[in-house]
Amino acid sequence: MKTRETFTTPRFVIGNWKCTKSIDEARSWVDEFRRGYKPMDGVEVVIAPPMVLLAQLADYCAQADLNRLSLAAQDVSPFPPGSYTGATAADMLKGLCRYVIVGHSERRRYFHETALDAVNKASEAADASIIPIICVDEKNAMSQLTALADIDCDQLVIAYSPVDALSYREPQAPEKVTQVAGYISQVYPARPIIYGGGIEPRNCHGYLQIPGISGLFVGQASLQPDSFLEIVEAVQNNQSST
């Protein structure tokens, strides 16, 4: 399987807001977060709001001049612009976000997306110079990772997100995460790997110590700016100590 040089790997803290928040709530979140947020080189903070808020929040964050905070789309079309009612093509996301989440287990579960769908979405994002955050789980890791082999993308983040941890908001044991992260890094040694599933301020520190883990993928705890900020600060402290 081919490998390639990739970008210098920062630490990541990615907050997935899923299907929550109005634009007023999103702006209030940004206002509260920025009061305590101190950007740090080497730590990339990413927020994934609902698609309907993306353009407005991109403008709001630009006006707030938040350094080292980027936006991600929660999904993208597997097709180019054209006759695809309801879809959002990657080209339409240019200038609004730096990242896009692809293949999340909720997309697979509720919208019946396949590994091929994820590959096509990642390819469309890469062609639009948007960095894909590819979600994989333990059960389907082999097929999901194999499907990524031919994507022409120098910048790609792999998010290991076990389904049970996401469903029950209980993090997987660090020993198991270590095992799976080691497997992923053997297949894709040049790609940053982040862990997501049940991450909260009280438990995030242990996952930052896992070899090969480059950051955290945060769901519920990202909805409140104070709890998300605690996780960001934990990642920053871990980065400064390494």
C-alpha cells in the first residue's frame, strides 16, 4: 500500500456539534469560548457546526479573528456540482471551512452510507483542497482503510470512533484504543490519528498519552464552550510537555 509525505502533524481538538444550535446559540458559543481561548502553535482547534450555520459562522469567526480555530463541514456530497437535489458539493464549501467530516458512524447508521460513499466524498473534498476527517470504527476498519488507499490526498486525518463509545457516551478503554491506533498507523503511518467517543474533560488526559494519537474528536462535550475549552487546554498542556 502506498504511503506519502504528509503535512507537519499538529495536535487536533475537533468538536462535532451534530444537529444542534441555532445561529444565535452558535455565535454565543464563539463569544464565550474566545474569552478563555489562548491559541497555541501546534494545536489545531476545529468546530463542525450544522451545514445551515456554516457560512454565517465562518463570517462571524473571521470577524472575531480567532487564531488557530478552523471550521469543518459535517458532511459533503460524493458528487460534483450538478443535478443532485439537497446535496452540498465540495466546491461550494471552499472558503467556508478547512475540514470536512466523512464517513461518520451516524451517517452510516441512519443514512446507510457505505465505505465507497466515504471514499467518493473524501476524493471530492481533496479535489476542492478541503481536508477530509475520515471516520473509522473497529468492526469495519479493514474495509474502511483499504478503501482509502487510492485517494489522492496529501492531507487527511483519520478519526477512530468506536460505535459503542459514540452510542453510549462511554469511552473505549485506553488499552483498546492503543491497539487499534497501532493497527491504523501500520496501514497509514504518515496520517494523524485522533480518537473520538465519550471524551469529556474528566477523562481526556489518558487518551492524550496513547502513542500515535494526535488529538481528540469531541461530541457532547463540545456543545458547551467551557467544557470544550477544558479539553483544548488539556491538549495544549500535553503538547507543551512533549
